[in-house]
Amino acid sequence: MLERIIIDKRIMHGKPVVKGTRVPVDIVVGSLAGSMTFEEVQDEYGIQLEDIRACLVYASQVVSEERVYAL
């Protein structure tokens, strides 16, 4: 799945994007969180279902690696 997500400093200033596009992972995840359906996201950004799933996997991995420290 993650071969569909790339990070390249020449594309969107190094933000993670769907490979072959300039669609950032955070936009895809945010669109889903904002109540767009998978089909609406596909149509809006011209990406495939597998790209959306890769964005969710990427976001899940980033969140799982986050460290939170109690103050």
C-alpha cells in the first residue's frame, strides 16, 4: 500500500502525496473526515480507491508512531 504514497521535496514542499499526483495525504484523510464518501474523494481528486486506502494506512502509521507525554 505505501508504495502509493511518496515524499519528494520537489512535490508539494515534501508533504506526503499520492504517487503520480499532487494530492496530499492530509487532504484525502481530511475530506473523508469531513463526510465525503470514498467515491466523492475519487471523483474530486482523480485518485483510485487503493490510493485512498494507502492514505489511511499512512495516516494510521504516523499516528501510531506519535509520542505523547503527560505534563
